[in-house]
Amino acid sequence: MKELRLKVKVDSKGRVTIPQHIRESLSIGTGTYFEMMVDFENKQIVLKPLIKGRSEGIVLDVVVKANTAKDLYEIMNTCIEGGYDIISFNCIHGEAYECTLSVYAIDEEQASKLRRLLHNYLRI
């Protein structure tokens, strides 16, 4: 993994500018959404582009329940085989796995199709 560390400054409106050469190399354009992960304990912020190089579409957040690791595999495989881009997959394990799955869908029709494909796992 190539890593680059830079110092950037927060402006008076709380904004940070990502240098142009980095935006270009990561295909980050105007309107790109980011996931912000905040670690309050370590005072760190990580930004992750959600839709690399895409200006249209839907980021669909689906909460699923999986009883086994095999169920988790089936959920991931269903998304991948359906041609969906998985942006993030975060789980909490208790009696079962409760996961929030963020997926990129081209339009509402594709988003509805994913909900139908995952209907057995959707948390109601």
C-alpha cells in the first residue's frame, strides 16, 4: 500500500482542501461523497471516498441479520454476483451478526432488486 502524509489546514468554515494531484489520482470529483470515521479516543479522522469517480447513483444502507459466518458469506456473495459495489460492511456480533451494508446502486430499480435479493436477511 502506498501511503502519503500531508499537513493540511482547516479553514474558517471547518473545511480541509484535498490537493488537486491527490483528487486527480483518486478520481475524486466535485460532489464525491465520503465516509467519515471518527476515533474520539485517539483524536483521529479518516475520510474514505464512497463513490470513486461517479457523480450519479445511490448509496444504499441496508441492515441485515446473519446467524452464521456462512450467512455473511452468502450476503457478500449475493452483492458481488449481482454486480453491486460494496462500499462498507460493518458488523456487531451478539446472538447473531447485525450488519450495516453500504452498497452503490446505479438507480432505485437496482436498489430495489438488491432489497429483494437480500430479503431473507433484512432486519425488520
